[in-house]
Amino acid sequence: MTCVAAVDSGGTHTNIRVFDTVSGDAVNMELGRSLTSNRTDRELREVLARVFAAIHTNDLGAPEAVWISAAGYAESTQARLEKLVAEFLPSYQGRVGLCNDAVTLVLAQEPEIVTVIAGTGSVAMARSPHGEVIVRGGDEWVVADYGSAFWLGLHGIRAAYTAHQGGPETGLLACLIEHYRPLAGEEDDRSLVVTEIARDLARAGTNTKPVIAGFAPQVTRQAELGDEQAREIVRRAVDELAGAAVRVYRQLTSKGDGREVHPRFLVAGSVAYYSRFYSETFSASLDQFLFDIRESLQRDVAVEFRLNGLREGLILAERIASDDVIDVLGRHHPYSLFGPGV
């Protein structure tokens, strides 16, 4: 085995890394679209075509195995995505693994590490040493996605709109106009600009979630600059997601057979990775929620922040290339394998 590849496709972007396991060389690529379940089959085919084209044209050679982590992959969408990926197999002779992006993190990590996705969407997830999977969130923005870029973007947009209508002042209003100004065309009237932006955002179709999530960096940036409305949004976001992660951890401890379970968290996603205010507030929130655990165990909460799950994807790609066994997490958290001998 000399070359493997990982694909991490979240709610907005798709990141690809091809890795030479002998030389240690790597090629990194990024696509501006992703494999999310709200996209049509035609859109998903277009993204997959670009993914496999990028893998084929890298400078390190044809990978023996590719692991694809897709935010849109779930028990309910498994058959649909399997069918679409299978269409590209005749032009690719290696092995392919496919699963949800959060499941990739859990499969590649040892048990009892709470993995948290804080990207366009969000979820907190872990598995016990006996293989039981514990999940909080992950069921799309209507009921979940707390603390995600979408959550931040939506609340930031609403705070800006409230300020426009006479509510608490915030720098987010100017950010809204600057960030989304192309949606308002040539309109000069400030009130009409905001109205046009709001209505156009509601008409974004399958791009609604990533377009709104794109406002999250404006929210975290304003929070870092001291804007009180933005800071309150980030604090609420962090507390909701950290609270979900803590609930996963506490359920893990209840299944620990009386053992001490060290509070360890891996947070992957651009929101926390790129915003120091978000990551430090998240760590502080975990410390507050787990004060009793820190006191009883006399151990600090361990938190690691990661941009994406490419590292874990490469681990799993190497495993399927080497015929290693990958744990099965049950039918509610499946993965799919394609290619020779699988």
C-alpha cells in the first residue's frame, strides 16, 4: 500500500487529501460544494464527479483506497448515496468506504472519546467500550444543529434584522449588508436592501443552509471585537453544543461499570477551529458543566480542536486497503464498502 485518500464533505465544503504512506507526501484539495442530503441526485452526481476527478488527477498516483465522509449520509439516505457512488466505481479500481462525517470520527478514535462536529451542522457522539453509540443532535436544523455555523449565522442575521427595526444595536447589521449585498442587486435604499437580502435568503433552495452558515464568521468576528449581541449569540451557541456533548459524556460514565472515564472531547469543524473566542468559550463551558467531574477525578477536561476529519478518513482508508476490520456501530450508524474483495 502506498497511496490512500480521504474525502471530508460537510455541509458547505468538500476537502480531499491524497496521502502517500511511504514518502509522507500529501496533496490537499477543496471543493466549494458538498454531499448533503438536501441536494438533488443531479447535484450530488456533480459533486461526486468532481471528487473522483480530483482524486484521479492528483500528483501522487491512483489511491488504493478512498474513504468518503459525507454529512448527508445516514441510515435513511444510505441506499441513495450508495447508488450514486456506485456509478463512479467503473472508472476507479480501488476500494471505497462511505459513511457520515461524525461516524468517521467515532470509528477512527478509541472508545469513550466524545466527538463533536461544529461545522455547518453539529452533533455530539461517542461509543462505549461495549460498542454502544450515544448521540445528541445530528438531525438537521429544524430540531438540532445547535452551536453550528448555521445556528450562528441564522441568529446573527436575526440580530441584525432586529437592530434594523429598532432593536439593540449591533455591528452585525453592517456585516449583513456587506456580506449579502450582491443579493440586493443595485438597490441603494438601506431599508430595501435589508428586506431584499432577507427575502432572497429565504429563497435560496438547497443552498439555504450553507448560505446562512456563511454568515457565522461575521458573528464570531464581531464577538471577538466586543460586540455584545454577537457575544451573546456565540455564548448561547456554545452552551447548547457543549451541553449536548456533556450529556453524551455523562451517559458514557453511567455505562463505565464504576470505572473513571476521563472527560475527553474532540471538536472538528471550521467554527471552533477558526474562532478563538468560540473555542475558548466552548472549553470554559465544558469546564463549568463538568465542575463536579473535575473535582472528583482531579483531572482537567481534555479538548482538542480539529479543522476536519481528514486525518480519521485516512486512517480508515488505510484499514480498508489493508483488509483490517472496521467496527460496526449498528444499523443506525452504518458505513458502506465498495470495490475488489469487499
